[in-house]
Amino acid sequence: MKILVVEDEHAIADAVRRGLEGEGIAVDVMRDGVDGLWAATENAYDALVLDLMLPGLSGRDVLVGLRERGIWTPVLVLTARDGDAVQVGMFDRGADDFLAKPFSFEVLLARLRALVRRGAPERPVVLSAGDLRLEPARRRVTRGGTEIALTPREYGVLELLLRRGGDVVTKSEILSNVWDSAYEGDPNVVEVYVSYLRRKVDAPFGRRSILTVRGQGYRIAGDDT
């Protein structure tokens, strides 16, 4: 899962980013409406967390701009202004949910997950490759019925590979979706996490489902080998 947070209050933006990353969710943060509209237009996200009061462009203008461009990514609006009139106005302009400040991170996370489920009904309830199964709603991974404990990063890499349905996923795509677009560390970290995954989901079961495509990236085998 990848989320865009458009929020100019650094404390709130940083807290949301840390919380989501702790759940294995990739996060991009933009501090004003202009950059937020650009990011949401140029990149694919599962959902947006959009503050109403932003410099550059207001959250309302960002939302209107997205919907006018035919971008229907689910949007959760944050605001310090409560009241029916504000909510109705934002819903009328294409908002999907609304959360008044202050809010708890647990509520934010639950609402984002609900938005992603509603906003992407074509996504399967269970992702699988052979007897390897991942249940996004429960964040549960099993192999032949045996549950496998994964770290948030490991889970994110595996989920991305499974969602691609056997297609090759490049190292840069994994970094962008599981880490974030601004990651500047060693790109070989992807190899490290793929190795971790193989030790947990393949080796103990005598499988070889996470394959390296030399010079291209990685893919999940359709049939376990």
C-alpha cells in the first residue's frame, strides 16, 4: 500500500508518516497544496490524506483539481474545522471520508484501510502463488496453512510481488512502493529483504517461488518449484 499525505503541520505529518511506515505502508509527504496536487497527479497512490488548510492551494482546490482530472484515488480529508457544512461541502467535491483534528492514529489507519478496500474493489481478498497466501485485510501470510511472521518491510515487498501476479517488478519499483519516492539509501537493500523473505516463505517449505530475473528485477512464480 502507498499513501500520499498532504499536510503542512510538520508534527502531524511526521507522526502520520511514522505510524504508517510502522505498519509497512509506503508514504510520501507533501507540505503544500501545489506539491500535493502535482504528486497525486504524477504518481499512483492507494489513498490520500489531505489537510483542508494548506499553503499554495487549499485542500478543497487540490481535491477539485484531482476530480477534474479524472483522478479518483480515495481521499481522506483532515481539518481543524468541524461541522456538517464543511463535511457536506467536501463530500460534494469528491471527498471519500472526513476526519476532524485532533484524531487518533488508530482511527486514521482504520479509515484508510476501509477506503482502500472500497476504492479498489477489483483487488482480491486473498493474494496467492501456489500454496503461499497473503490476506491484506488481516495482514496474514501463510504457506500451506502454516502462518509466517514477517516484518512490515518484508510484508510490503511480498504484497507488491503478489499483486503483480507473476510479472517482473524492478528494484526501483520496490523501493518506490515499499520505501518511498525520496529514498536515497543503498538500493541493494531490496536484495537484502528479498533474501529475508526467501528464508521465511520459501526455504523452510522446500519452495523456490521468489525468483530473480537477471538484469530486470524479481517475480513470484505462478507454480511453486
